[in-house]
Amino acid sequence: MRFRRHVSLQPYLQLLRIPALPTSLLLLLLSRVPIIASGITLTLHVVSELGRGYGAAGLAGTATMLGTALGAPVLGRMIDHHGLRPVVALCGVASCGYWLSTPHLSYEVLLLAALPAGALVTPAGSISRQVIAALVPADHRRVAFSLDQVGIELAYMGGPILAILVSTQYSTSAALTGIGVVNGVLALALWYRNPPVRSTEESTVPTQRPEARSWVTGRFIAALSVAMGATFVLIGVELATIASLRASGDVTWTGVVIAVMGVASLIGGLIYGATRRSLSQLALMTLLTLLTLPVGLATQTWWLLALAVIPLNTLCAPTLAATAETVIGAVPHTVRGFAMGLQDSATRLGFALGSPFVGFVLDRAEPGWGFVAAAVGGLGFAAVGAALSLGGRRRKSHRTTPTSPATTG
């Protein structure tokens, strides 16, 4: 009974009644699927069709991720200045052309094209968060961001499965061609739908770009630091999980354990959005890292490891949803696209930093230490975020405290 008093599905039902929101979020969810599927498909193509090693495939993937990290803020600023449609048209044409041509490129040309192609990936995540901020009242955004994060989990579970299915049953060339076609069709649908990225009230206010120092505050940078730390931990946990299963001889159960992680995150996101009270982004991030530390003690068998990773993964979607809510609340609407792009860059940098850091530890120690390395790195980012938040509050308090009149002797 106590659980039912604090958790209700009614907020999700209210979201579905908001005009244009359900169809927009569904379209943006579908737009994420080919983007997520492209990573594993490109890896399989480089290894099987081009005859290169996994190192070469990883280099192409890193170039794509680096391009996305660099391009996300630029695309966000373009949305701020020119609206959604020009950006969607540019990214749709570029992504469709790149993936349709990929099966016919040599590895060298593919590697050179990967970075600019990554920079022009349709920023579905950023657009989705802007649409939520435009259509959903502030007191319902936590529910909406949680629902959006649940959609991401579904895309992460479905995208790679579809990619592997098409690649193994037909060919990686067919899978890459399909990604190109789907990217183009979904971009056209998104261009036609043109969901709002500004509320009605925001659209009537004259657009004035504020100075960066007015919104790039300690709170904003702290939110990005915590976002980076969260993805640092998550990629580290994934690598350590795979290494643990290989070491225990349970590698055939990898798909099951990864699926358990995804379902736990999905359920955690639904519960977080339905609760009436929530923890802060920093508190969720700290709990995420603390729950990661003891997982290294449960690497003996696959089922024990699957049980051990459930608690930390229930905090995955809530932490990332809280990040979006924090960033949205910290910036003016005129730079919202740019800020969302910076958030995307921060999460990708977390992935990029966590993978080699935890991989270095796994190459030199038992798999259980990979979880410790992920948690320690995450706590470092959390500490930076806490320090920035505390410093920002102190400066704000100092500015708002009236100066005492000088006393005379």
C-alpha cells in the first residue's frame, strides 16, 4: 500500500494526453534505433566484409563517436538559430548518403568519412529533450524525461538485435543499406512532423542570445560532469561484465546478463518517473557508483553476476533522466539546443574515457577490479560535480547576502 501511495502510473497517462507529444516521442524513439544499430553493424562489416581486425573496427567506431561529440553542440546551436527543419534535412541527407555508400567504401575511405558522418548524425536525443521542454509543463518534466529514457533502453535492446539478425541472415552490406534507408525515411518524417522545440510562450519572446557567463555556471558544468561520470560507470560495468563472463567460462550467457541490465534500467526509469519525490542528479549518481563497487565480489557465476548488477542498473535511467531535467532547468530557452548538444558531448566523452580506463585495469587485474575502477572513476566525476555545485551555491549566497554597514569607532 505504501508503494502504491508513492508510485502511480497516472503521470504517464497524463503525458499521453498532451497534444503532439506521444507521436513526436515515438518518432524520435524510432530515429534512435538505426543510430544505435549502426555501431555493431559497422564493427561486423569491418571485421567480416573488409577483413580487418577488431582494433580497426574500434578505430572507426571511435572516429564516429568523436564526430558526434564534436558535432552535437554545433547542431544544437543551429537549431537555436534556424529551427529544427534545416538541421533535420542536413543530417538526414548526410546520414542516408553515408550509410548507403558504406558497403562500397574501402576501409581507408570509410575511416576518413566516419568523423564527419558522426558529426552529422541526427541529434534525436537532443531534439527529444527539447520537445519535452517545449510541450510538457515544468512540474511534469521528470516523468517525461523518465519515459524518454525508457525509450532509449528499448532502442538499445532492439537496435543491436535487429542489426545482428540482418547481418547474419543476409549480409552486413544489406544491414548498412537498411540503416541508410531507415535514416532517410525517419528524417523525412521528422522534417514533416516538425515537432516544436519552443513552447508557445517562448516563441513569442524576442530571441536574444545571452552571454555564456550568464548560464555556463557551476551548476551547469556540475550537471555535465555528473553526466560524464554516469556514462563512464556504465561503459565500465559493461566491459567488466563481459570480462567476468569470459573468465568464468559463461560467455554464452552474455546476452542474458546484458538483457537483465537493460530491463533493470527500464524498470528503474518507470519507477523514478512515477514516484512523487525524487533524489537529485548528484545523489543518484553517487548511489550508482556505490552500488557498482561490490559487484566485483559476485563474478563467479553468470546468474550471481546477473543478480548483482540489477541494483546499480535500476539507477541508470533515473540518473540520466535527472541529468536532462537539471540541464534544462539551468539554461535559458534561447540556448537550449546548444546546452542539449553539450550534454550529448559529455555523455559520449564519458563513454570514450571509461572504455580505455577500465580496459587498462582489466588487462592487468582480475575482472572484479573492473567494477572497482568504474566506480572509483565515477566517484571522481561526482566529487567534481559536488564541488562545483557547492561553489556555485556559495557564490550565489554571497551575492544575495546584503552587505553589513560599516561600523565607526
